[in-house]
Amino acid sequence: MHTILGAGGPISNALSRELQETNHSIRLVSRKPVPASGTTSWKKADLLNYKETLEACRGSEVIYLCAGLKYDKDVWLDEWPKVMQNVINITKETGARFIFFDNVYMYGLVNGPMTEETPYNPISVKGEVRAKIASQLIEEVKAGNLTASIARSADFYGATSSGNSFFDMMVLDRLSKKKTPQWLGDPDTLHSFTYVPDAAKGIFTLGLNPESDNQIWHLPTAAAMKGIDFINLASAIFGTRPKYSRVNKFMLQAIGLFNPLIKNTVEMYYQYQYDYIFNSSKFENAFATSAQSYEEGIKYLADTFYSHKNS
């Protein structure tokens, strides 16, 4: 059985679809019900509750942690270490393999490409939390206490189930409504975005290949492009003029006075002000695969999700 902790989000939904297509037995675990059918079942559990989560994970061959906690640094400081420790302990007790879906906040500001060997140098509270829980897991792996891997992605796009993506919300969704897209930070810097289906396929691949265990993997991601090139590409696909407005840090801070979510985005602004280059060649070479191009991903979203959404 493959168990997905934190079901209901864009990555977990896409991962579930990948597993369903190969007729795996899947258990979705979340606090709120999510649709389940066929070989998929749902189990209620709060990841902060060890007993509930343990019962939900019994019988698992692979446990995937794809949870997304409330985007609040105080919540992260309090809850992420507890969630990670619970899943570590559950992995030890059940003997399951553990794959943690992670981001790149722990790297901080990196001069050049981010790779699996990039040292942790967080410059934000949320980055410090991510560094702590990643180290928490890797230390257990190095000690031989469990079998686990970390699957990292860049900022993602194609999060159709939630819209929880800067590129989705500020560029693609606005273009689909014939509105002027907005770019966060400097549009002349390079940025990488991981396509949600590529991330899910990557996690799925790790789940089916035990030889990939006990490592950090960067999930397949197309080469970084400048923000202005993303805007031009997306505008051409949606058939609109390549105009845009720029959102700077001062604007984020001002909006954050009234919007807690935006307030918690301010400390991550450096990711959009400087080059953000995510390298996934280790994964692509190991599994002879590659990410979909930005043109392919955006066009698919325009022809399917956004076409239906705005019809």
C-alpha cells in the first residue's frame, strides 16, 4: 500500500493519479475528506496526532509526506518539527519507506544552480524550519534508523486544485481572464518552475525504485528562464499582448498589513529578486527522463484547465 500524508493538495492529487494508473493500493490521509474510489481509500488523521497517523499508515509499503501547513512562520516553527518527528517514528515502527516532498527554502540565496549538494544557508524563518526538518530526517537516515529520501522541487506551477502558486495566480490565471499579468520581483532574473505533473511523476518514480532510497533528489524541472520570457511565452499562448505590472517588496509589505498570507511571503522575496536556478540533472540522468518544456506545460493548462474554468 502507498500512503499519502497530506492528501488533497496539488502534488498529492497528482501523485495519487499516477499511482491509480498503475493499480496500486492507495491510502489518502488528511483531516478533511478527499474523494476516493477503486483502489484508493481515505483515512482521517491529524499529522500532529501520532496515534491517528500511525493507524492510518499501518500496512504501508511507502509513505509519502506531501503536507502543506498553513503558510505562517509561527505555525511552521511549532508544527513542522512535530509532524516530521511523528512520521519518522511511524516509519521506524511500520518499516515502510518514506519519501518527503520538500522545497528549496533551506538553501537561502544561492549564487548559481541549486543542486542536491548545495549547503543549507537559510535567510528566512521558513527556510530555517525547512533546514531543521530536512536535517532531522537525514540524520536518521545516516544513522541507519530508517529508509527515506527527500524529493525537492522548485516553485511549482500547474496547481489546478488549489491555485497555490505565484506563477499560476499572478500570471496564468490573469492571462486567462484577459487581465494584465503581474510579476513578483525582477523580471530580468532567471527563475525555475517545476510543473506539478512532472513533480508527481518524479515522486512516483522514487516510490517504485527502492534503489533511489536514502538520498536527496531534485525533481525534473525545465531550465530556468527570465521572468520577462515567461510573460512573453504565456502571453503568446493565451493570445494576449505581453504587457505586465511588477510587484516589488514595498508593495508586498503594504498589502501584508491587511493580508496574513502576503505578509508571510515578504521574507521569501529574495527568491524573486535574484536568480533562482534549480538543477535536476541528477534525477534526469539516473532515470533517463526530462521535464516538460514550459511551452508544453502552459499550453496544456491553457487548453484544458483555464479553457474550462473560463467557459
